[in-house]
Amino acid sequence: MIRVYGNKGCVNCEMVKKVLDSKDIDYEYLILDDQDDKDSIINKAEKNGVKSMPVVMRNDNIINWRGL
């Protein structure tokens, strides 16, 4: 399962959701600020070079959504 962590009003987040929808890829969209492990997600993203929203994960690993 793919998880997309984003923010309200995030243009890039909406773009990722459209890409996933167009490819019939199942995903869960979550608001990052609502997550109890928000700091852990941010730290993992930063360690993987992700510095902006959204953070896209598959099996708890950061992935590049452009390669989906």
C-alpha cells in the first residue's frame, strides 16, 4: 500500500493523487499534521532528500512518486 502524506492546499499533493488515480494505484492520503508520528516521517523524508510535500511511502520506505 502506498501512503501519501500531504498538507491541506498542497498543489503537489493533488498532482500526486491525480497521477495515482490515473494509474489505478491504490493509496491512502493522510494529512501529515494529523499524524502522531509526524516528526519521524519528516526525519525519514529529510534523510532521503525529500524537502517538500508530499512524502510518498511504500512499505514504510520513501519513494519517488515521479517513478510510479
